[in-house]
Amino acid sequence: MTSPVIDSTLPPTDEISDEELTEIGRLLSIGRCFDLSVYKAKCMKRRVAIRMRSTRCRDAAAYCGLLRQNALELDLLQKTLTIHVSQFFRNPSMFEKLRSEVLPPLFRAGRNGLAESLRISCLGCASGEEPYSLAILLREHFGRELRRTATTIFGTDIDAETLEAARQAEYNEDRLKEVPQETRERYFRRHGARLRLIPEIREMVTFGQGDIAAVGGYAASNLVLCRNTLIYFTRPDQERILNGIADILPPGGILVLGKSETMVGDARLRFAPLCTMERIYRRV
Ligand SMILES: C[S@@+](CC[C@H](N)C(=O)[O-])C[C@H]1O[C@@H](n2cnc3c(N)ncnc32)[C@H](O)[C@@H]1O
């Protein structure tokens, strides 16, 4: 087995050609069934360069050599390509909008008062911060509705390790910056330097591995949050994913995107803006 060309004396270059990115994609597809082609090339090149620098590979050819020989590097690369930054109550004003304007009519959607069931999905849920924030919000403000409406919160992500962290539900302080002190005290318990979510909230959320690019695999839902995930996909794939989400929402169902994401292409015909500022859309 030949060693990849790694030269610790030279500053690594970040230059990655389209062909080299395609080769990296091929290695990820074979080794990890991971489809790199659905993500924006520029963004992926920047992320690959991070791994090239960490492994001190002189160029992309050397890095491809490393990927061919080292299965662990495939895992580390996939992890770097799928960005897992999240926070409890990220963009608090969006959660306030859900509380005051979105959730009450969704709970009332049933013919005789309260709906019989309400299904919520968080696509690209990272370590669970977003679905657990929803669970806390429901527990805090919709106790009566929860008793009468079978409510499920389902979090999916492509990354198995991140989902395992979600199931553990233990967080560093920085993930809770937006959580008011009172809420912290009520729903988290200190565990060494970290904060652990109480079982009552953990039990409200179910997690499963899923690829949002594999349209057709999402569960039917009344409310979908897909925030800060779509942005990494190419425009045609964003459109395909948004149409896939439209397919699983009933008329009146709600989709929430991230602050820097928006409706694209054909999908615009299937959603009406409910709050442009918070990127909340209603399925028409
Ligand atoms: C930046 S985080 C967003 C977390 C959360 N939604 C939020 O807004 O705080 C993006 C998440 O999308 C996940 N992701 C990336 N590609 C994905 C895919 N093809 N299918 C499902 N999840 C994906 C990543 O693993 C990561 O956890």
C-alpha cells in the first residue's frame, strides 16, 4: 500500500477542481452511500479544504489518496460536510410566532374542536435542539391540547452520530444561550459541566436517520421545520426537496425554513407565505 502524499513542511493548498470534487464524491458514495452531488460545490470545497488542512494533505490528489486508504477519514469528512451547528430556541421570535399564531389553529384543525392528532417533523434536526425546543414549547403552553390531541415530534438527520447525541440529550451551556433561566431550571438537570434534558421532554421526541435528498422518505406531517439545512443544497435539489415536503403536508399544513432560506422555483406555487420575516409558509 502506498502512502498518500502528505508533506508537513508545505502549507496545504485549498485548491480543489470540479473533477477532484467529483472523485471525492465518488469515494463518499462508494464508502458511505453519501451523495455529495446534491450540495453546493463551492460550499463543499470549503468544507473539504478544512479536512485537507487538518490532515496536512498537500493537495486534493493527496487527500483523495488518504480517503482511499483510511475509512475513518471518510467518516470525519462526512461529518465536516454536514454542518451540525444548532441551539435551543434558535431564532426565538420564530418560536414565539409558532406559539401565538401557528400552533393554536393547527390544534384546532379538527372538525369538532381539537384535532385528533398533530404530527411535527424536524428535518435536519442535528443534536435534537430544535425538536426538543418544540417539545418544551408545547409542554409550557399547550398542556390542555396535549392531553386531548395525540401529538408526535419526529426528528430526522443524515448523521447517525449526531442522532445518538440527540437521544442522549446532554448539552454544553452554549447550546442553551437562548433559553430563559426559569425554563432551564424546569427542564434541564446539571450533569457535570453539561445540562441534561429531563425525561418528560426527551420522551416527547422520536429520532430516526433519514436523507432529505431522498424525497419520498418523509413522514406525513402537519408542521415541518426544515431550517438551516436546505441552504447547503443546489437550487434544483432545494426545489425537489421543497416539493417533496409539500407532498407530505395537507392543505393548511405549515413549513418553516431557516432565516436565510426561501422558496424556490415551482415550489412557490405550492406554498403561501404566512410570515415572510420568520420564513413560515402555509401549504395551499
Ligand atoms: C446546521 S444543522 C441545522 C439544525 C437545525 N435544523 C437548526 O436550524 O438549528 C444542519 C443539519 O442538517 C443535516 N443534514 C445535512 N444533509 C442532510 C441530508 N441530506 N438529510 C438529512 N439531514 C441532513 C446535518 O447533519 C445537520 O445536522
